[in-house]
Amino acid sequence: MKAIVCRELGSVDALEYADIEAPAPGPDQVRVRVRAAGVNFPDNLIIEGKYQERPELPFVPGMELVGVVESCGSEVTGLEVGQRIVAACGTGAFAEQALVTASEAVRVPDGVSDTDAAGLLVVYGTSIHALRQRAQLAAGETLLVLGAAGGVGLSAVQLGKVMGARVIAAASTQEKLQVARAHGADELLDYGDGELKDKVKALTGGRGADVIYDPVGGDLFDQSTRCINFNGRLLVIGFASGRIPQFPVNLSLVKGFSVVGVFWGRFARKEQPALHRENMALLFDWLLAGRFTPQIDSVFPLHETGLALKRISDRKATGKVIVQVVA
């Protein structure tokens, strides 16, 4: 089978498009004929050796896929050959065939395209978990989304609107902000000049945002701690800026807000898989009802996976980047 292979940690330029042996499923696994794979910021971190988990070399990167079950391990129940599923697999998605732990597979309803399904699990799964379980976002609250035109950011804009929040979309260019506007943002905030705090206060009558969704970190996190409302929730999603901020905890005491970590992978796989499935069912219901539409930035063929990864790392994507495996 064809696959993208990482033989040494470092640049995506070293990735190989190669023929390798198709994997055999273990007792609790299914082998999936991959149709499309979502590209995510952590994929680059894994390839660079900067992620929390390091797979053994060589490995096939790619943590999110949609495909058709083609064989099942001896202990698998609830899945059958021919079913279309989405799954987060950690690694292995950038290939014609991949292994998925059966308990982590979610069936895709009819009417949902491969492209939409491939872009749903990680970013929308992260955002619904962040907003629904971690922030407990309520209708009428003000949600500030940083990096609002990226994959996770745009999904938070869309789901925040579905959940009834007033959404302030913040991004670094007017072009990106218009993408957020097209997907329901109520207010737009340009922080291309590096300024955030005073602009948020101006849009909220000095109160600050009730919930702040931060996949950027760095200086924007620092400013977020000073423009959040009393009883606010500052969601730590990631650090796309490259700097992990240091937090003075006295600010949380004085201003009465919470800093809330969001680790979707652990939530979905280990801690609360049943609640994860409930979230996914909601997402599919909302998608089929037309309450949101995934923003697909670009689609690359498998042999151009390196270009897809660079589009993410260069922060050029507005929405989801997809690798199409089956034409």
C-alpha cells in the first residue's frame, strides 16, 4: 500500500511517499480502507518530535481518518466489514490502509460526505468538549475565540453560535476575520497589531468575555487574563504561537476566573468515551440539520501530504485541510 512514512524526526521535507506492507489488525482493532484524512497542527509536532507522545520510528503520521472497515480483529464487536467510520488513530492515517482500535471508531451517518467527516472528529470534537463540558457555555454568554479562522478556532465560532453565545472572532488579518464572519461571528476583532485586551473590553462594555477559547497561547494568552469577566473560563487549547505562557495565579484569585485545560484525546479515549460519543452524535445531528457546515480550506492528494502539513504549520489555512486518499 502507499503511505507517507516518517523515518527520522524533524522537517516534513524528509517524509517519504512509499510502498509499505498493509498492517494486520490486532484482536481489538479493525483495518480501515482510508478514504480521507484530516490534517491537524499536532501532526507537525509529532513529526518534529515535539508532541507529548513519540511513536517509534519509522511510522506513518496522521491522527484522523474516515474510511471503510475492511477486516476486524477476533475480539471486535459492534463493527462490521463495509461500515464507514471516523476515528482518531494517533498515527497511521496518511496511508491507503490504517489500523483503528474498534472502541474508538464512530459510525458516519448517511448524508455526511467523506470530506466533512474527515474534518469533524478532532477539531469539532475538541471544540464541543471545550465549550460543552469544560466551559459549560451558556446561551447569552460572550465567547471570545482566538485564531478564529484556523481549524479549531473556526469550529469554536460555529459551535458557539449553535449553542447560543455571542461570539467575538479574533484573528490577525481582515481576510481571516471575514471567514469567521461568514460562519456566524457576531463581532470581529483584528489583533494583527498585537493588541487584544483593550479591544475586548471595548466590545464588552468593560466586563470582558465570559469564555475565552485560546489555541494560540503566548502574548495573546497573557492579554486574555486581563480581559475576562468575573466567573470567566479561559480555555487552554494549544500554543500555535510557539510560546507556552507562564500564568501568575494571583490574577485568577483577584479577577475570579478559571484557567481550564482541554485535552480532548484523553477525554475521548480514556476518561469519558461515552460522553465523547454523545458529543459526536450531537455534531452529526447539527451537521445534518444544517446548523453548521465545516469550512474546508484545501484538499491535497496523498502524495502531497507534506504540502498539506506545511499549510497548517505556516498558519495559512482558514478552516480544515484534508488529505484525500480515495478519489
